[in-house]
Amino acid sequence: MDPAITEQVLTRYARGDSLDRIRDDLGLTFYCVRKIVRDAGVLRDRNGRSPAAQSGHVAPEFPGLKEYPPDPTELLDFLETAAEQHQKWDTAQREVPVVIATDQPIAVAFRGDWHAGNKNTLYKLLRRDNAIIRDTAGLYTAELGDFCDAFIKPTMQDGAQEALVPVKIQRHYVWASYREYLQGKVLGDVTGQHDHWASQMAAFDPVEWLSHDFKIPYLRHGGTIHLQVGEQQYEIAVRHKARGTSQWNPTHSNIRTLYFDRHYDVVAHADKHIFGIQEVEHEGKHSILVRPGSYKPYDNFSDSHDFGESQPTIPVIIFWPDRHEMQCIRGIEVAADIVSRLRDGGRP
Ligand SMILES: [Fe+2]
Ligand SMILES: [Fe+2]
């Protein structure tokens, strides 16, 4: 049968035309019209009932059926308000101005990877460095994450076996170190993946709380510190993990940031536990690229990957307030000595 005729028949039948009327209008036989309607499963009986009604089937009715609200405005407003609240209750920032009003040179130690809690961590050295920072005028730090070892992931139980104390006490160690040694010293905090596991597993960000407690800018995974020292402005990029890390070249990710992002005076990345300093001039501007070592020289994980032992060597950069000048020093002790000698009234 021609599909166009079939469609005409069914359309007319659906609107209530009788089989005889359709037969006459379209010039078909009665049997042909009835076959088309019957094959389509819509043939009504003499009383005009549909096939479903003829079988005695009754379609259900749902007087209490819930429907979506016809007007979505409330939902849209609700999410907009919730997002605004979320922003207000999140203290992390990607950029932060830091002002040190001084006419003296200052020094900033770029540290990371304390790994408090692990049995191999060099606690005496970490405490000594913290004391040097506390006792040296003009010496500051940027803390780049992995404060605690905090092996809380079920897939990392060999790390948990190396814990001297529970994660909660590891966090107290860091908090107490900040209170005893680092008040007024830290220019910015960054989280490491060891810290971030708590965010993943328990929706709790220990570094955000640490930073909030001590009124320190929190840059989460990384960001930019616009550091003003006296009259001079220094652009400092800090991250824990960064794209382009290399086990052969400790400042490879730093120089990629410089080439692919924009000019920074300093690019500081942590995480790999391998100390590195590189100075470059890129597009006519001087930059210092640094990566700190770790206070945890090794653990089962690094041993199993043949990473060898790392050293707790910290890069420290001296910034001048009256001219755009930076010098990088290897190690906190000698940097403290140098910055003290550079400052008026400091050591001769
Ligand atoms: Fe680390
Ligand atoms: Fe890390």
C-alpha cells in the first residue's frame, strides 16, 4: 500500500471519520480501508471504543503525582547564592599581595616537605632551622606543602607503618612549630598532596585551617605572591606540584612555568625532595628558580623506586628594598648569617 494513502486513511480515522466515509472520499474499497486501520491497531468497535478499551483495560490515574516546579527561578537563585557562600567560606587565593615595609634587605626561605610524623624525618634539624628563622630579623619563609606525612589512604599502608604518631598528633607538631617559631615569619602557605589527602578522604583541609589560625595567606596548590619589599615589587610563583617535573633536572618545571606562563622573579616548586637552584635571564629579565630538599631523606616508597636519599637543603633568596636585586643562598644557616650582616645593626 502507498504510504501516503495509509497516512491519509489513519489521519481521517483518528479525527473520527467512519470507514464508509473514508472509502468514499479516497475512492478505496471498504475492506482496504478496514485492513489499514486494523493493521495499525486502532480499529474502534461499533460503540467507538479503542482496542485497549475493548479489552477492558483501564489506564491508571495519578491524582497525587509530583511534578517539577513550573518556574525554575528559585532553583537558579539558590545555586547562585550557595556558590557565593562557598566562595566566602573558602580562604584559598591564587594571588596575594604581601607587603614588608622596610628599608633593609630581607631573606625568604622556600621550604617544603617537612613530612612530620615519619620515622626518618630529621626533627632536630627542622627544629634548628625553625629556631634560626625565629631568631633572625628579616628572615621569612614560604611553606610549600607536605607538612605532615599523613598516610591516610588505604592504598598506602607501607607509609602508615612508618608513622611515629597518629596523623592528628602530626598536625599538632606542625601547628605547635608555627606557634613557637614561625609567627610573623611565613609569607604564604601551600598544600602538598600528603596534606591534600585529608581533603580528598575527609573533606578537611588542614593547611587551610593552619593558615587561618596564624593569619597567613593560603595559596592551596599554588599561586602568586606579589611581594613588596620597601620600594621594590617581586613576583613570586609558588607551587607544591607543578607540570613538567623531571627526576634528572630539579628546576625543569620551574623554567617551564617561566617560558609558558609569564615572567616571575622567583619560581619555587617543592614535592620532589631534590634541592635545586638555577638562575636565568629570560627575555632580558633575571629569574631565580628554586626547589627545596626535604626534611624526610627517604622512606619505603622512595627506596622502592630507587630515588636515593635527598638532603634537607633549603634555598633562601635575599631581596633588596631599594633596587631590584636578588641573590640566592644555599642553606638556612648561612643565609641567616648573610642577611644579618647585610642589615644595619646586624653582624659585622
Ligand atoms: Fe613530599
Ligand atoms: Fe609532595
